[in-house]
Amino acid sequence: MTLPFLERLPPHDVEAEEAVIAALLVDPEAISKVSSILKSPDFFREKNGWIYEAANELWERDESINQITIAHELDRRERLEEVGGQSYLGDIIRQLPTSVGVEFYAQIVKRDSTYRGLINAATGILQLAYEAPADIESVFSRSEELLQRLRGGENFRDFVHIGQILQAYLDEDVEAAERRELAAVEAGFSDLDHLLGGLKREDLIIVGARPSVGKSSFALGIARNAAINQGANVAFFSLEMSAEQLAVRLLAAESGVDSTRLRLGGQTELEERRIIRATGELAGANIWFDDSPTLTVAELRSKVRRLASSHGVDLVVVDYLQLMQSDTSWNGRENRVQEISYISRTLKGLARELNVPVIALAQLSRAIEQRHPRIPMLSDLRDSGSIEQDADVVIFLSREELYTSREQWMAEHPEMPETAYPQGVAQVIVAKHRNGPTGTVDLRFRQRLAKFEDWVLQGEDEDLPPEGIDQ
């Protein structure tokens, strides 16, 4: 069987590609508008992809972007003559000397690139089917893998406002809180804010912990406190959890109804009232989630700039640093350390550029679990590179109950009463504070709600359900 349509040229739009390239050549800000939409392989004409890649590299290095600098970068890569030299760049500018509509043209280029990807995936599926393997399930599995890989490549998801996510729980109009300038964003934990003086503008704050200690919950708590208590605009990037999961986790912490019961339903009348009240409270908070799973630093910077321009930004949260990627290929562990260093430097530069605090969560190495006591140290930052150097504040989270059972703890502390066992105690260790003191603050951690909070006097929160194991 012949398939004549496979002999046709795949979808492409050279004019749209050249419109994007022209915009890069005449407008230094154009790259920030399209870097989260396009990657160099999206261009049908390879030379256009090379020009785009050169412009993106200049942007990553914070260098000026124009016809001359792009030509120099192409020459450095020994590709200037391959693209047609200065004359090709000049011809493109003469044809369309404007950056107006660059995002529109970028979407066309991306659309056609996706169609070509579908064609390649379909061709692969056809080849599998013609081979007719004995195990037909392997064909289905491989076909799904090809399509899923293509879908996963569609990395760009724009910000989703938490109010939109929670409309499933409460259908109400959401009005954005009026933005106001904040001298410092408060974490919302009194002892920690007293120690740090709040989260300072231009600061890069690293929050490190081992898995399951509560990094995401801690960051969500800060985002919630800043948005609700101060009216701050918070950009929250999650590379590990979906926006929906984050919103439900916030709703559980706010309402006192754990996420399992939120998902399964069957709440009591009192719980329903709490959910409605909490949904209304959270829906009015300016928390903007982006859950692109393969986010690069260039995409993050572009998205934050756009949000800052349209709504304003007071705080940026990244969950978590080691899941981020740069736009340059790095191979091997040594280069991965360099890549993490590059990412942390870029985040610090973003904090200074936008005059906002940036919180970046970080995974700590297993070394903590091999020593006693299991208190995190600066050397525990995995693939740390220059994280410690770039950070203005380094915070570690530790929960002794994760490593020591009640019986073991009593054996190690025979002089202490059983009630002194640190159940629900989270240590927040400020290990580095460039412009202030270091120290340790104890917070309460509600395991069932995945919620950090200040210690309160007994009886102040009797309306909340009793603590228990995570359901």
C-alpha cells in the first residue's frame, strides 16, 4: 500500500519563521516574548533555528541582541556562512523590519512543529504495525509512548490562577487584590520573620530538605501567608506537582479537611462550611501557579517578566531547583554541577532584576541519613555548585520524628518524659543569612494536613480535627 500524502512537504510556514527572526534582529526584548514558546528544533528551516539559538544564547548571557551580536555569535559557532551571512540577516530585516505580532508568529511556528512531530510519530506507528510483532500490546504501548513523548514536549503551560482551579469547589467571581509595594514579604511564621526580618527584595532564598520532610508544604504556606496576609502577588512554579494538586493541598491546610476527604467527598456539614469559607479565602489570593514539568531557566524568566508586566510580582517560588533545566546541553555529573550553578546564578539575577525575593527549593543529599544527629548542613546541598555562594539565605527543614521512633528516642533520652518526644515538631534552620543572624526556629507540622504553623496555645485550635497519621 502506498501512502502518497507522506511524500508531501510537512506543515511549515517560512514567512512566520522569518517574521520571528526579524523580530529578534530588531527588538532586543522580542526573545523574552517567545522563549517560552519556541525551541530551535521547532523551525523547519534549520538555519532559522540556528539564528534563534544564537539569540537565545545571547539572552541567557544577558548580552545585547541585535543583527551585529547575533552575527558574531553565529560566527563564533562557525555557522554564519551556513545561514547565508550578514546578507541573509539583512534581507530578513528589510522584508519585515518590526517585532509587532512576534508571539502570534511564534505560535504558528510552534503549531507547525507540533504537526510535524505528529507526522513523525504516526510514521513510527505505521512502521511498527507493518512489522506485525507477535505481541500486539507492545505496539499499543510503543504507540502511546510516541504520542505521550510528543505531548510531553508541549512544555508551555501558562499561569493558572488559583481562583480558576478552585471554582470546582465554589463558583464565585474572583477579583484581583490591588497590588501594593512591600518592603519585605513576610513568611507568615512569627519567629522566622523575626529572625530574618521578612523575605527581603532581591534575595535568593534556598529551602533545602530531604524528600517527604515538607519542602513543598512549607513553600505553599509562605505563598499563602504572603498572598492573604499582605496581598502579595506570588508566582509559584512547580515542576513536580500539578497546579490542581497544589490548590487542593492549600485548600486542605486552610479548611482543616485533609486532601483525601476532599477528593473522596462525604464531608460533614461542618466540614462543608469550612471548605466553602476556605475556598472563598484562597480564591481571592493572588497566587499564580505554573506546573510546566520541564521548565528551563529561560522559560521561567520569560514567564515571570510577563506576569510582572501584567499583574505585578512580589514573590517567586520554584519547586524545586534540581528539576530545572538550562537551555544548554550538559553531560556528566561535573557538568550537572555547573548547570545547577548556572541555574542558581540566573535565579539570583532574576531576584535582582525584578526586585523581588525568589525562593528555590532544593533536594539535600543522603549524607544526612548516614550521620547522627541528622541535622542538615550546607555541604548537604545536592549538586550544590555555587548554590551556597549565590544564596542570600539558606534554610533547612528537619523533622526528627522521621528518623527516630518514639521508643528509640526514649532510649536515647532516658532523662526526658515521653511527652517530650518531638512529634509534629519541625526545625527551621537558618544556616546562612548574608545580612543578618542565623538560628533555629521550631514550627508545628500537621502531618494530616501537610501544614506548617506557629506553635499556638493549647485550646486555640480546638475546632480543627485531631491530629493523626497521614491518610
